[in-house]
Amino acid sequence: MHPADLSQHVVDIKENDFLGLWGVDQVRGRLAIEGIFVTRSFPPLIPLHSRATRTALHDNFDDEFDQRFVGNKKSKKHRTHLFALGPWHQEHSDGHEKLGEQALLLGKGIHLPIYGSKDQYAAWLHALVLVPNVRNALAIAHYYLDLVEGRGCEISIQLTVDSGTECTEMLKIHETLYTLASIQVQL
């Protein structure tokens, strides 16, 4: 195969590399899947060798080599400030099993599943409690009702969760309470 043909195959394969992370070995592997085998032997033995793949990549995608180079400082992600209208605008809830049986090593069946809620605006922790099971939807719904009752039936405008299966009932309860509260405000 002529190096120009190999170069065209490399360009065709790299069209699917949206992040520009595929190096020589990755491209050689994808060429092999398409039936184009590139060996690691030296040029005198076989004309199509690994150096030809590297050359084709440098000719067409030279800037990606600098990005993948060890020690290259990646550009920082563009971060913006969190936006909240004020207290009780956004509340974030999540469960954690970081204090599980394997982490504590205190014996079989001893674990501390915790669930917490935090206000985004003031970074105020509404609650951080032990619950029997952080994966049970009814246990989390009971936690949320206790939380709302404990703070005088105040609810936030928006409740943000990780969309796990344990949050379904809690989100339904929040939506119902918010709807009832907004009806009373409009009167």
C-alpha cells in the first residue's frame, strides 16, 4: 500500500475521533479492524510499518500530539458562578453509602447510610441523617416528609437530585407540596 493511501485511511478513521485522543496504537488497531495491517518492523523488511502511521498522523493531526504529550497542561474548564435567587431557591439532595460495611470494617451488617439536603445559595445544610436504606424510595420519601415537617413546612422552589430510583417518591411529594403552596399564594 502506498503511504498516500495509508494517509487517507488514517484521515477517514480519525473522523470519528471527536476529542482527538487516538494515538498511533489506537489508529493502528482500527486500521487492523478494517483489514489494513501495519507492522512494527523496520522499513527495509515491510514497506507498511508503524513509522508510516505515525508520519500520516503528524502530517494531518500534528496539534493532537502536543495535547497528548506527557506533562502538557490541559486548559482549565470554563467555570461560572452558581446562580440562585436566594435562600430556599434550590435545594440539593443526595444519599451516600461511603460509610458502608466494607469502608467501616466494624463487622458484618454494620454500615451508616446517610442522606443529606443542602441549600445552594447559602451552602446551608438542611439535614444530614442516617436512614435505614438510601436506595429505598419509601425511606427517602419518609426522610423528606420529616425534613419538611421539621423546618416548619417550608419547601424550596426547586429540588435537585441525581435522578436515582430512590428519588421518585420524594420528587412527587415535593411537586405536590409546591403546587399546593403556589395555589395558596395566588389566592
